Amino acid sequence: MTVKVPGHPYPVLVGRGALMELPRLVRDLGCFSAAVVTDGSVGPVWAQPVVEGLLGVGVRAHPFQVEAGEGAKSLATLERVLGFFEDVELDRSAVVVALGGGTVGDLAGFAAAVWLRGVRCVQVPTTLLAMVDSSVGGKSGVNTARTKNGIGSITQPVAVVSDPATLSTLPDDQYLAAFGEVAKYAVAMDAELVAELETETESLLGRREDVLEPVITRCVQLKAGVVASDERETGRRALLNYGHTVGHALESACGYSAAHGRAVAFGMRAAARIAERSQLCDGALVARQDRLLEAFGLPGPLPQVSAESVLAALPRDKKSRGGRPRWVLPREMGRAEFGISVPDPVVAEVVRCLLP
């Protein structure tokens, strides 16, 4: 499929065997060198096949490994990556291959966006969460001490290559957590996807590729449609932040120790309850969403964090205006609205109820 961003459309390859297409894709871009940025979890398994594939088509491939985990999304690690680009003399005709999950994609994507004022980047997500969400749309960046993605860019990749085969080494906890993002698309944008997740829960939990691949594809289609119409997030793209307002605040409050998908699921529970208290949706939606999330073990265990610390982090949300968050809230299953203002006491009541 193609993400039809005006001025720079790009392909998204989804399917078993897609990784084998990466060398040809990079060669066809006219690249003669590539920096392959990966992490300590993915690199030992997938870096060598990627590097060898690139070398096989005449592309000089330079692998660079960062530590695994959200902690790598830092200015210190970014500086190390940029230093590596300098060491291997990466020029503007080169490409950065982001081989890993969301952290690597964000870090390497941002490094590509700022190195020499911008070099090309191919996203190669190896986690379910990155496949369905962060690899598409061009957002990249690093965290500051208090703000998730506080420093970043919107710079589209030149291609995305998602091969479900790379999920074989993904730990169960990370696999399940990703369904927070999958459920986000469903509840906010696609009632048919909600029904599919409800019907195919066991198959998805069992990682059946014939069921999983169409779900990945549908999530990418939903995101691609939104990004194509609102690349800079001035309007409809805000729908993709359903569950993220409280979710990001939770992540910030616990020092980014919560899995992102689990934080999003928690944020979805909060957003639905805020919508119900604001008379935007009924209790049936809240209950159905809870059942859907619980079927995938979500939100599941979260770090110990106080309601007050989460509430204190809310004004730092990037959608805030004048220190007040602009909410994405569900109206009905499969349809959410964005840009909604909610009184602080309503938000505080819900967060304190969920984090007693």
C-alpha cells in the first residue's frame, strides 16, 4: 500500500518475506551506503541478515547498536548515533535503516531527520506496536526528563517494511501490550475492526499470521488515510492520540517504565469514562471497551504511580492549549472526536477513580 502524503508518497510493505525486499528497495533509491540502527534485543537476531542483504546489492552497510528500551530515546543516545554517522561519513545520498521497535524507529528516524539537515530513512519495524503505529506517519523524536517525545520532528520515511516473521522473537508481554494501539484504532475509527478483534481474540493471542497480517494491514490503512489528509496534526490526525493524553501522562509520571501499549490502554479506559461523564457516550461503550482490552490482558500490571502525579503531567501533553489538554473522546464504538475541552474536576475524578 502507499501512504499518499502530498509531495512525498511512500510504500508500506506488509507480509511474510517483506524483509527480503529491503535490499532491492534501498538499491532502487540510488543509495550506496546505509546506517543500520538497531538495539540490543533485535540486533543479535536481525542485523546480520539485513546487513548481508544490503552488501549483496552493493550497498555499504554500517550497523550501529543502542541499548534496548525506552531509555535509549534520549539526547545522549541521539548524540552517539549522530557521532556514528559522522564516523562512517554518512552523506546525503545515504539512507538510515531503523531496524527495531518504536524506540529505535523514533531515535533513528529523528537522527536521520537532523543529520546533514535530513537524510532518507527506511523504517523496518520488528515489534507489533511499531508495525501498526509508530513506523508510519513520520513522527520521530526523543524524550526529555519530563516530556515524552519532547524533542522531535515530523519527517516521512521513504518506505516502511513490516515482516511478521520478525515478531517470532518478540516477548509475549510486548506482543500483548501492542494491542493497546490496535484497540485504539478500532474504538476510535473502525467498528468493524472492533468486531474482528472480539471474534478473533484467540487466534490473535496465538499469533496466527493469517489472522494477524490483515489486522496489521488494516491499522496501517487507517493511519495512512489520516496522515495523508493531515500530515502536520492540525486537525484529524489528533484522532490517533485516543488514549494517549492520560497514557503519556502516566508514562511521564512513572519515568517511562510503563509499556507504551499498556499506558495507552489505561488512557483509553480514562478517556471513555470521561466521555461518559461528559454525556458523549453511554456506559455500554465503556463496558464493551473494557471487555475488549481485558481480553488481551490490558491494561494489565502498571508501575506504582499516584493519581496526583499523573494529573500533574497532563498539562505537558503536546495537544494542550494554554496548559489545558484537548481531548480525543469516543462518541460511539468506532467513532471518536477530537479537540474537546473537559473541566478539570471531571478529569481528576476519573483518574483518581482508576488510580486510588
